[in-house]
Amino acid sequence: MLALWRSRAGRLLFGFAAALCLLTLALGFDDGAARAAESTPRGLTTSNFKIYSVRMDTTVRAPATGPRCINVRVWHALPTHRPWSQMASPYGTLDQHAQPAGSILEAENDKRSTHILWNSKNGQLPNQEIHYISEFRVVSPDRRFDPSTCHLIWSDILRYAAENKVNFPTQSTEVSLLCDRLKYNKQPVDTIIEFSKWLKENFTYDASVTTPGDDVVGILTARRGHCLHLATVFGALCTAAQIPWRPVKGLNLHFPTGNSDIDQSRNDYTNGHVWGEVYLPDVGWIEVEPFGGEKCFVIPANYIQNNTSFQNYAVWVWEQGSAPRTPRWVLRGGKYVSDYGVDHRITFTESRR
């Protein structure tokens, strides 16, 4: 039962989650290519190595009234194994600790990462508050891909897609026309840069936008959004150009105390981020910051890929007489609140390796 539940409902993402899951399916994520050997891609240099000591604290408080909560499950994503992780795959972290007792450490199905799971079968009493806490250390450097080392032409991209049967779903007319305009007279790597430049020049970052994260046309119309919205448009453009890509979800360790200065943003968005990777034949998977413009291939050390199944954390609750569900979020008084008092806070310290 646990395995079946985790493979279906448990894989739905929380926060950015459901939209990111739909985004991956809609844009033709190539799972076969995703399992390619993890090694440092050609043309990528690393520097400024840091060690981050990270603490995730998920608060869950049962409602004072209503059906009794009979079961709570909480997941914490751990960073993906990378060539610089200094650990044997699938572990991308050092010194993992968790409380309360009873958690388990599990590898994801793709064997690239792990997660921590608590399964509170006794549920929670009304107004009872429980903190689920994980701590770990992760090694991360600045990454810089040099586009001048890559001389791919479109026939290389198309040949790779055909040989590996990569699925590229048809995109909307708006996306297709924009893609054609931006890639005109450019080779693949320059086209990727052009996509990022266009996003940086034409979008306003706004964490309060309520446009669904997988609504590409709605996002293009609004020209505003947070990192998921930007990754959605970037991925749609790559798909229209038949460049293999996949979303990357994880950490942007920017606020050490876990308190954001972004208005009308959910607390659980703080220190989280979504960016992307493109697959370049004979090079490998290359990270891309969709909002990076000319410097889209420059990824700072504080960008840390989390596991490939969900965004930082997930919470599911069962109430007596009801099916399992995620807590509900509503915007109230300019602040997002959850009916289960959910607050996911990521804090950290950093040091040089």
C-alpha cells in the first residue's frame, strides 16, 4: 500500500509541485536521457566550492475543528548526487539527521537522490503542532559553461532526438512563432541564450502572480511571474525548438534565516528555486538560469539541485472519512496561509571547502 501510494499520489509535488509535474509531462521530459551517467559535462568549469549546512523545518498544525486528522506524511527532499558531491551515488549530502524519531531515508527510483519520510500513523490532535526537521551538509561550487566550447548545429540536435526517440509535444501558436523569431539564423547554443535574454528583457519577476504554473499562454500574456513561470516558458521554447530540456527544482540559498523580503510570497517558497537543464549531444546536461540573460549558463554555488520527485518538501494528510490530500492554501490579508498551519522554513550557514 505504501509503495503504491508513494508512486502515485505521493509523487505529486507540493508548492510548485502539481504544476511542475504537469509541466514536465506537457513539455516531453526525456526520462531516458535523464538517466545518462552523471559526470562533469565538457566545457563546464567549477570554482569557489562551498559547504552549506542546511536545516529544513516543516511545521504541521492540525485544525482546531473539523474531521480528525488520522495520518500525516511528510517528505524532505535531499540534494541530487552531482559529480562534486563527494559521496557515492545516490547520496548528494553529508551527515543527514532527522527528528522526530521514526523517519526513514529512501533512494528515489532514478537512483540519483534520496529523501526523508515521516509517516505519522497516529495523526494529530486538534491544534497539535509538530515540527519535522532534517539537517544535512552539501558541497556545491559555482558552475560556468563556456558556450564557445560547443559547436553543435541543428542537425546534431535533430539526429540525437530521432535516435533517442525524444518526444516533443506540439506547442501553442504563440510559443512556436516566438521560438521561430528568436532562433532565426542562430545555432542551438546561441538560441538557448536568446531565449533567456528575451525572458529577462520582457518579464517582470512577481512572486504574487496567481497564473497557473503550467499555463504557458497565460504566462506569456501576463509577462509576470516567479521562477516556475519563467521555467515554464523557457521549457516551452526549448521544446518548440526540439532541444531536450528538463526542469530543475531545488534550493537557492539566499536568506540564511529563512525569512524572505519578497511580499505576498508563501513562506515555503523562501530559499527554493526552479531553473532548468538542456541536453547538448556529446556535452551532457547543462544547467540554465532562464532569467539569466547573456549569463544564463552561469550558475552560482547556492543553486543546489534537489531530488527529482518533488520541490523541497511535501505534506499529505488524511482526515477521518476523507481521501488523502495536501493542505489547502489561501491568500488572506496579503499572506498565504494553510489550513494545516504549514510553514516550511529553510535556514543555512555556509563555509568554504
